Amino acid sequence: MAIEVSASELLRLREFTQRIDPAATGTVIESVRHLLALQAQDFGNALWAVGLRTRDSTRSEVLASLERGEVVRTLPMRGTLHFVAAEDLR
């Protein structure tokens, strides 16, 4: 059974599930947990990716979450940077 969805509704749903949504709430760690991991090519863009998905966050809040060990920076595949919740890292 096919479901018809308009392009604008599909975009809205994608933004919502990726937490790129003004209504998205939560902390830095909640944003990272929601997505299981955030991938970026460099550290600055990884910080931006988390901040974009965490309402009213600042760069220092994202850095503090890393310093507390809630979020861990990893390079598991071909040198690509990933931010992962500490409890999800194995």
C-alpha cells in the first residue's frame, strides 16, 4: 500500500526526525542519543551539528558535554568523526 506525501510534508518530517526543527527540545546528550551518533568531517562541524539539533545550546555547552564524558568523540571509520553517547560506545 503506497502512501502519498507531499514534498513539503516529507521535508518537514525529515527535519523533525533529524531534530532540525524549531520545536525540537532537549539537551546535548539527548540530541546525540536520539540520532545514535552524529557524523562530521571535522570537529567544528561536529559541534555545529549537535548545536543545530539542540535548542538554545551554545558551543560551550556542547564542549562541556564532551568534557563530562556524556558524549564521546570517536573516529571509527576511515577517519570520519562521530559523536556518540558514552553508554552507546562499545
